[in-house]
Amino acid sequence: MFNRFRNAYGGLSRSIWLLALVMLINRSGTMVIPFLTVYLTASLGFGVGEAGLVVTVFGLGSIVGTLLGGRLSDRFGYFPVMFWSLVLGGSLFFVLGQMRTLPTLCATVFVLSVVAEAFRPANSASVASYATPATLTRSYALNRLAINLGWSVGPVLGGVLAGIGYGWLFVADGATCLLAAVLLWVFLKNRSSVASKTGVDGLEEGLNSSVRRDRTFLLFLFFSLLFAVAFFQMLTLIPVYLKEVYHFSEPRIGLWLALNGVLVAGFEMLLVHGLDGRRSPLAFARWGVVMTLLAFVGFNAFEGWVPVLWIGAVLLSFGEMFSMPFMQTFSVKRASIATRGQYAAAYSAVWSGAWVLAPAIGSQVAERAGYAALWWLMVGFCAGAWLGLGWVKKRVIRHQTEPAVL
């Protein structure tokens, strides 16, 4: 077992570890977003539909932020985009905690999400810059490990702070963003110009001149969006479902969310190390989609049985582990160094778009037709993603085996 862990974590560059440390500090303060719908409904007295609108606005800003972050990363480099995103985003969390009306909440959330989500494509480009082809998937897995270790701390602490007063969530989230910015400046300011020359070229697929011209990648983005909308119910509507239907307290909701972080932190690197290279990235991604589908089937088939909620959390966690690192690997391998920012931005925009659609669809369906209808709809989304990613996989294989046209 020791050798398995050593092999899984060995061979990664110092810069990759430093990036992971910065991400760990940042995500340990992730408290506002998981509790945003609960905060808006339980503390400020908004309806589920109004709370869903605020989260939808966050998603709209995320789309703008990710696209802007990708462009800025290609033009100015990933380091300044990451640094200023953390500084300005952390400051805006303090402002958001003072907003009380729906218009001011929507406006502040939009600006905050634009600034904060610009971090994502810049971070993705930085990982690809420091990784080698042999360590690419594991480098992204380590980055996600840091995120999920933070998730194992953030929601639990957030649940405790929410029990004291929701205002503390905004203070803690803003403070950890600023601390992450300081660490980024100290550890990586002088290393941003020495990225590995053996980093990923992105020429494996050969279709990387432009995202708009890469039809296979565009199909991949669409089916990834279907999966992302289903998965993001975990962060938007499932917490409300736990409170309204099962009467979970905020600390208990935090523990449910934290289970995801603990499982991903404990198993993802081992899974990626054991699976990487054995099949195509999309094959493993489809396994993850099926696990997510089974979680939503369980919510409906065994409603009222509390253990199924925890089984669902396990399925969602393993669905995440099998899907997301390999999806990201597939995405970055489509890009050249010159287009890495725009590919990273396009992929990040899918997940930002899911922030628009997940609460918008989830809140309206839950309010009008009930949670059972919502979970069956998410089963349909996952089934569509599974079929679609299989189609994309076949297109990639077909293009790789076609003779070159002279």
C-alpha cells in the first residue's frame, strides 16, 4: 500500500505541489457557495425560485469570467490572472455578506463570479505548463485532491459557522482567498516563467487550431454540460432537499457535503494512477457518468430511507473521480500551447454554464413538479451524457485511423 501511494504521488514537479498547496488553502474556505441557497431561503427569507435565480446569476458571471480568464491567460500569462482573481474575489466576498435585497445580491454575485471564476482557466493552463505528458492526469488529480481536501474542511466548518451566524461564512471565504493570493505570490511569482519545457504540447489529437473549428471537442463540451448540470445538483438543490425533505441541520448538511471531499481526497490519486493509460479518458469518464446516474435513481427508488442519501454521496463522489480528471485530460490534449487558454476557458465555461442551468432547472422543476421529477430528469441528463460521450469517443478513434489527406 505504501508503494502504491508513493508511485501515485511520485514524479510530480515542485511547482505542481505548490499550486496544489495554494488551491488547498483557497478551497478550505469554500463555504458561501454550498450554503448559498440555504442562506437565501433560511436566513434572508427568499423563496426557492428566488434563491435559484441568484445562483443562476452566479453561473452567468462564471461563464463570462472563465472566457475572460482564458483570453487574459493567453495574453498576459496565467500567474497575474490567478493572483488578481484571488485578491479581488476575496475582497468581494466581504461585500456580498452585506447585501440584503435581491437586486443587490444579484449584481454583487455576478461581479464576484466574473472575478473569481477567471481563476479556473488560468489554473488549468498553469497545471498543463508544469506537467509532462506522463504526469498530466495525475497533476490534475493532485490539483483536484487539494480542492477536495478543502471541501472536506470548508463545508464542515461552514456548517458550524452557519449555526453561529451566516455572516461568518463570507468573512472566512474572503480571508482564505486573500491568504491563497499571498501564498501564490510568495511561492510562484518567480516560477511562472520557468514552466517545464517538456510540458504537454497538446498535439496528440491534431485538431487544435481553434475551439470553434474542433467539432469533436464542441460535441464533447455539449455532453459534458449535460453531466455537469446533473452533478451540480449536489451543490445547489440537494442541500435544500436535505433540509426540506429530510430536515437535516446545517452541520449535518456540511458533513454530507464533506463526505465527498474525504472520499475524493482518499481515493482519486490511486484510481487515476491505476487507470491512466489503460483505456481512453472518455471510457473512464463514461463510468463516472453511470455512477452519478445511479445516485439519482437511488434518491427516487428509496426516498425516505436516510442511508440512501449517504450511499448517493458515495456514488456521486466516485462518479466525480472517474469522470472529471479524465475529462480534463481529454480537454487539454486537444489544445496546442498557443490555444491552451481558450480550450481551458471553453471547458471551464461548460461548468460555469452548468451553474446557470443547474439551479435554474432544478429550482423550477422542484418547485413546480417536486423533487422526484427533478431526480428523474437528472437520470435522463446522465443517460444522454453517457451516450453522447460514447459517440465522441468513436469520432476520435475514427479520425485517428483515417489516412491523411494530401
